[in-house]
Amino acid sequence: MALNYKQIPYRTEWVEYPDIGQVGKEIGAKPTTPNPDGSGVLLWTCPMLIDPNHLDVEGKATVLSDSPVIIKYLDEVYPEIKAIPDGTADIHTVWLPLAGSITGKLGKLIVPLCPNILSPRGAEYFVTTREKWWGPLNQFCPDRAKAWINVQEALDKIASALDANGEGGENLRVVPGKVTYADFALVAPFLWAQSILSEEEFNALKSWNGGRWGKILEQNAALLGVD
């Protein structure tokens, strides 16, 4: 979404789960996330970015990982359209963990279903690694009804925070009147949910809080294409 919004030409290369670590090593990206097994080893995650337009101190294309790091870099070297406009850094500091809480709540519902949309090789890797970390996936979310309640409660808090902006109307932007990275972070967990949940469940999710989440997706639809 950020590259589309900033109107930076790009090409996406899709990487399967079993290959993320190897690709990260090969391109020189930094690992970003502690291994859930408690070993302290860092794992590679997507997205990763290669920018051939700006060279590092060794004369090689700049390589970055971790979404907030990538966003900060893009705003520094391509400042014409900023994803974090001047004066909004503090708002983003507050909002990004809030959006992340939705990912965590939805994750209880989504993680057990992820193998359904992966290739056989990707699904096998996903199941093997996640069950090593968290136990059997069929027991990961033993009470889906309760998990949905937790999601709704978290979204209620976000809806209240959006309303506190005092923008008027439907309050669909984190920063009133501006498109920002905070909006992208809020949309991201809904896109994840859309790719995996049943149509019935996802339509119900979109309808909550007066249909606000569906409206937010519609509002950002022009930025959701992938090149």
C-alpha cells in the first residue's frame, strides 16, 4: 500500500514460507523477529525491500526488512509523498501497537486456517513450525466464539479512538483528512482476514461498528493492487 500511495514503481517477488529465511540471507536483509521457541534466534519476515536506486556504503542496492523501518526509509529517500506526514510521528507511535493488537486477536482465528491457502510444501512447513512453537493447530483456538468476542472488543476500542479524532462524518482516517501509514497498518489485518476467513465470517467482520471496517477497505481500495 505504501509504495502505491507514494507512487514508487516496484515489482513484487512472492516467497513461500519455507524460503523466507534463505531469501533474507541471500539478499542481505536483517532478521526481524525472535523465534517463538524461546531460543533468542531472530527470524526473517516479509516484507523485505531492495532499492536499486539508492546504493549503500559498499555500492550495493539498499536492502531493508521490517515494515516500520521500510516506511521510514521510503519517506526519507522518496519524500515527495510521505506515508508518515510531518507532525504525525507521535500519532503513529500510539496507533501502530493498537493496529497490531487486531492482528493478534484475529490471529487466534486465522492461524489454524492458514495451511488451507498455502501450497502443499508451504502448508507442511507452516504446520510443522507452528506446532513446534504453539502445539497442535487444531487446538490453537479452542473457542472461536470467544475469540470473535475478543476481536469485536478490540475493534470497539479502535472505533472509539477514531471517533475521538473529531473529524466528523464517519471517521475513517486515523489522521483526520490525511492518508497515512497508520491507515495501512489498520487495513493490513483485514486483508489477512479476507484472504483466509470464510466469506460469511469476513462479511460479518466488515459489518461491525456500523460497517466501518468495510468502508475503510473500500476507501483504500485504490491502494491495494500489487505490481
